[in-house]
Amino acid sequence: MLPQRLLFVYNADAGLLAGLKDTFHKILSPATYACALCAVTYGATSMRPDWREFIRSLPVPVDFLHRDEFIRAYPAWAKHRLPAAFAVDETGALKPFIKAEEMRTADLNGLMELVRQKLA
């Protein structure tokens, strides 16, 4: 059974200043950048077109939150390793969908394939 929606959570905080800091970190020191989801789904300033099209093609809606937004909305999940993706059921409850370890080892094509497999 398909989830009501998917929720992807970046291991980065929201906001212009945090975004600029993350962009420079990703460019200057990609090996130490903490958000694998950001690294594979975003270029220097915007979402990669392949990822955007893939998200639009999925049979369920997809939402994205930054780490600080996620912790405010779901404090019980504050200790969960990020980045991660969650399946959201009809009651709004979260269930891990893609773990941080899986995101760290995937390139963009691998991440898209992982999402397809898990939704199948």
C-alpha cells in the first residue's frame, strides 16, 4: 500500500544565511558536507531538473523540510539521523522510508531507483 505522501528531510537548516553557508560548504569541501540529499538533488543554487521531474512523476505527493523545520514539526523524531525520507500514513504518522546511510551511498540515479523500489 502506498503512503499518503513522502517527506524528505535535509540535514541542513532553513533560511538564506544557512543556505549560503551550505552552498559554499558543498562547493569548497564536498567530502565533509553533511547533507547527502542536498548534495545529489541540488546544484549550486537550485533543484536539479531530473530530480524535480522525478518527484513530480511519483504516485504520491512529496514534501521537503529542513532539519530545524522537521524538529519543530516532529520533536519525537529529533534524534533520527538525517538526511532521511519518511512515509507518511493517513493519520500523519511517520515511518522511516530511506535512512541516512542509504542516502549517503546513493548518487541521484541511485536515489531515484531506491525511491521507485520502495514504492513498488
